[in-house]
Amino acid sequence: MQKFPILNESQVVVLHAKVSTGHVLDINLSLAISDTQIVFQIFESLNEALDHINQVKGNNSNIEFVIYDSNEKVIRYIG
């Protein structure tokens, strides 16, 4: 899997996964099966990440999201 990206203090990353299986998805919402796929989507703020999640969730309720801060700490789970 892709290494956790280096972020500045205000940035966050979102990891997408399939609700039914927990399988990690890449940023194109395809099953992540290769080390070359990008699985962490970087956002400049938590609000930008939440806007993205609301948009994706509106189109597909079968995806769950984990938001991490710059210290690799989970700050929010949205299932």
C-alpha cells in the first residue's frame, strides 16, 4: 500500500473503503490491489475533506471514509 503522505499541519487525508468488505479503494474508487495506486487523497482542510465526502457519499452510499491528520491520527470515521 502507498506510504502515508507528508502533510502540513492544516492538511488532512481521506482513505476510502468499501462498506461491505472494508477493502481499501484508490482515489478513483477502484479496489486498491497495487502499490502504485494512490489511496490517500490530500485536502487542504478538514472542511474540504468533508465537502468531498458529502459529494461522494451522495453518489455512492457503499463507501466509508477515514480522515487522518498530519500525525497519521484518525480524526474522523464516516461510515
